[in-house]
Amino acid sequence: MTPRTAATWSPDQSAELYGIRNWGGGNYDLNAQGEVTIKVRFPEREVVVSLMEIVAGLEQRGHVMPLLLRIENLLDARITLINETFRAAIRNAGYQGEYRGVFPVKVNQQAQVIEEIVRFGAAYGHGLEAGSKAELVLAMAALPEGGQLILNGYKDRDFIDLGLWATKLGYRCFFVIESPAELPLILERSRLLGIRPLLGVRIKISAKVGGLWTETSGDRSSFGLSTVQLVEVIDSLKQQNYLDCLQLLHCHLGSQIPDLQQIRTGVLEASRFYAGLIADGAPMGYIDFGGGLAVDYTGSQTNHVHSRNYNLADYCNTLVEVVKTTLDPLAIPHPHIVTESGRATVAHTTLLLFNILDILHFEALSLPEQLPAESHALVRQLTGIRETLDSVPLNSSYQDAVSCRDTLRQLFRQGEISLRERSLAENIFLAIAQLISSRLDRLEKIPSGLEELQQNLADIYYGNFSVFQSLPDTWAIDQLFPVMPVHRHTEAPVRQGIISDLTCDCDGKLDNFILGDGESRTLPLHPLKDGEDYLLGVFLMGAYQETMGDLHNLLGDTHVASIRINADGSFDLMREISGDSIADVLSYIEYQPQQLFDTFRAKAELAVRQGKITVAERRQLVEKYSSTLHGYTYFET
Ligand code: PLP
């Protein structure tokens, strides 16, 4: 571990420590003032803006923490990058088909995000993927006719009818058949409405991929047709004169696939299925590889589950090359390539900003010069352990100290030592633990038994946010997102901490972090300064998090600000959403805020009648209740 001293520290050291230049993808960095910056590219130049300047501008407009900040330029840049990189791969390989990407709505369904993807993606014909009726409803409203729609998921009659109407309106709308049971209903509705559908078949790829979503592929995956079912579907389409409608092959190997070789194997298998469908008489024309393009959350460029051992160009080249080299010997025309990249499109755009409310330290208070005369023998033994630390192996000293402390706790439970004696023993124990921990920094290898000591002594920083609302994947699937202070990088982060949220729930915490040299159970942080907010950012969290957050502790949606950075470095606040009020979150769980208010007001009136409060106090109380009811669910300073 790099020793960090307050006297010598530079933003470059912070950049290395937090790994921002590894995971920041060229978008995030630090300036000489020690503030996180965002870089935006314009055709004629690049602009670098400090996040603290953006925060100041938003605070002047009345926004408060916590805040979800979306940088629209970064979303546009990702759409451009994905489309242009595919186009380059297609050009270089002499591939005859086109790239026809779609954004899977489930990855970020927020209206502002979808609007921006549709608006900016129009130049590339970037479409949308809908996996449910509700997603189709919003996709049809957002996407102009002529746009490409991919319909996944199980489809009931209304879903199918709406998709058929979309086809009639001119959308290139593919019904992806996920199970043989769907086909009869699609064909029945098609005949009834007199609209012929564009059909796709989702297949199960037997090649398995690594990462957190490995169950998405393989024989036992829940979605898609087995080879036997696929042949059944083809036969059924032939019998009913619908084979000409089958134009797309779909597969989705899994999300966040870290290893390119596994993608290559899956793409090869899918290409063989494509060739098989052509051989069986289907016209085809499209091959859809679903999602899976990974985000390098750790910045390590490895096949770690939160990273990837390839870049975007490698991904695009692999897809194009494997399809081409599989189909060329069979003289099959190259299909248009569709991908449904979700996280790789939106992750970089959004960051969560929150302030630290308080810190809990695990530090010994100063110890008395001499122990009280009547001190218990075990308390004396603890003192002895502390005094002989240099002559005994650190792990033996620690074990002895834990044993003394635990016996003293037992004696306390039995009423044999006093509260003050226990307090003294705990304090000496903490002092020993801290001394040992400080010595570990100098060792190459942590002695066994002491691996968790530094983590156990780490400060707890209380952050003004909810893990369950804003970062549910960190809790549900141990997803790692880069987290770091957004300012003060001219000062050494001399503390080690974990971050607890506002929910008072033991799972509501961040205690695994990405640093420049790997994962760490603690995060280097700064002490708080009086009268100054300490702001932290969680980066690359634009995918899935907003969609899945629930209402744990009734901490609702945070405020959202969507900005567009201008070429002169200023920014415009393009869109803003006020976070949920307390009345909003209560109404989501079926309370009626007005009724709550009326009930409370009546109680206050009764209290006046009973002489418990004055009329003036009632007014104050009722006003406070009302303003709280309509206020923000988070901690307001
Ligand atoms: N398409 C389908 C069918 C999916 O199930 C998913 C997510 O799991 C995606 C696309 C998006 O995947 P990713 O975010 O990895 O691009």
C-alpha cells in the first residue's frame, strides 16, 4: 500500500490510487485543482469541465445532494462510437451487410434517456428493443415510424397486436419467438388483423460464457429455443405458409461477457444456426447477437467479471469476421448485424453524487498513564501485550488481545467487572489493534489471521443516499462501480473507510472498491472539514441501476439533472427531474397524502382543545408536517 502523508500529495497520485484513468475511458480525469473533470469531444476541439463547477452551477439553480448527474454528450458519444466502430469493422472486412443496433429499453427506461438515444441515434437508424408490453408502448411512442423494433420476452395477445400494428405503421418490428408456445398466437393474431409479421427465432447457444450472467447461455438457459424446438418452429412456419416471414436469428449469450474468446465461440455457433436456417429455406437477412458487450468497470482490461479483455473494436471485428468467414464458404449473403448493447451504451453517462453526513471512527482514546490499582488481571495482561508488541509476532499478539478482550466481555456479562473496566479494556484493545494495523503497512505480506484487521478498523462514512434506491446491483450481485471523492485531490486521503448509506440496514453499504492496483475492502478518503461538503461520486452507473432501485426505507428517486457541455466549457441544464417527495413515495405504497394530512390536522386541533398546544403552535406544527410531506426523502442540509 502506498504510504499517504498529508504533506506530499498530487492529483496524479490520486489518479493512480483510484485508477480513474483506467476506468474513466478518457471521459473522467483530475485537474490541477484536485477536482474530477469530464472531457467532452466536439468536432473541432475537446472541452474539459470540472465536476465541482457543474455541482456549483446546479446548486445555484437550487439542486441539492444526492443527485444523479447525466452527461448527455457522453451518451451521444457512445452511440456514435458503437455505430462508427461497427461501420469501420464492416468496411475493413469487406462485409456486405450493415450494422443495425438497438438499445434494450430495460437497461435504462427513463424517458429522458430513451428520448436522447432515439434523437441522437436517428442518424444511424439506432432502434429499440422491448421485452414487455409496457416497454413496447413507450418504444412506439419514442421511435419514429420506420425505426427498428426488436420484441423479446413472452408475448400475450395485446403485446402481439400492438407489435402487428407497429408493423403496419411502418416500423421494422421483429417478433422474436422465445418459445414454441408463442407461435400459434402470433400467427392467429396475424391472420385476424391481416398483418404479416417479421419473425425472429431466439436460439439457445450451447457454448457457455463466464461472468455473472453465465446462466443466460447453455442448454439450461431459460430463454430461447432448443435445436429440437427450432426445427419444430420451422416446420410449423412451413406448414402455415409463414416461412417467408422468418428473417432474424437472435441469441443473447449473457450480459457483461468478460472474455472475447467466449464471444467468438458463441458467434460461431450462432452463424452456423443462421446457415442452417437458410439451408432450410428461410429468407433470413438479420443476425442479432443481443447484449453482452462488457464495460470495464475496474479498468483492468482483464477477464475479471467486472472487466473485459477486449475493446470495442475487437468486439465489432470479431462479430463481423466470424459471421463472414462462416458464411462465405457457403455462398450465403452477409446478414445485417444487430446488437442490443445496453450497459456499454449507457453506463458511462451517469454518475451519482452524494455528500458525507458523518464519520464513525474506530480509534482508541488516549490511555491512562497508569492503570487503576484495582484493575483486573486480564486488563493488565492487555497492557502487557501492547508494551511487548515489538518482540512478539504480530498475529500472536493480536490473538492474545482478542482472547483477553473476549474473556473480559464474558466477565462483564456475568457482572464480574464494571462498565468502566470494560470500557478501559476495549480502549486498550483498540489501541493494540491500531498499532498492529499501522505496522501491517510496512509488510510485504499480511500475516495470517490479520487479513481483515484493517477493514475492521476502517472508518464508516455515512453517505446521503440509498444503496437500494440508487445502486441496487452492488447489494444484489456484488457489482463493483468506481467510487471516489470528486474533489480535494491535492490533499492526501489519509483515512481508510467504507461507506454506509442512510437506510440503517447492514446491507446498505459499499465495502468493496476499485482502486488503481486492484480491489480493496476499504476506500482511501479525506477527513471532513467544518462547513464544507465532502462529495463522493459513483461512476459508470447508468445501466440497470435507475430501473431496478426500489423504495427501501421510503428513500425515493433522487433529483436528476441532465446537462449538455458546450464547446466553450459552460454547460446547459437540459432536463431536470425533481426526486420523489415524501408524499410521492407514500402514495406508491397506497397511502393518500391528503388524507394523512387531514388526519394529522384534526389531531392537532384536538390537541388544542385538550390544552396540549396553543393555536399558534398548532399552526407551526401543521406547517411543518405539510412542508415535510412535500419535501425530499433524503437528508437535507
Ligand atoms: N438483450 C437481451 C435479450 C438481454 O436480456 C439483455 C440483458 O441481459 C440485453 C440485451 C442487454 O445486455 P447488455 O447490457 O449486456 O448489453
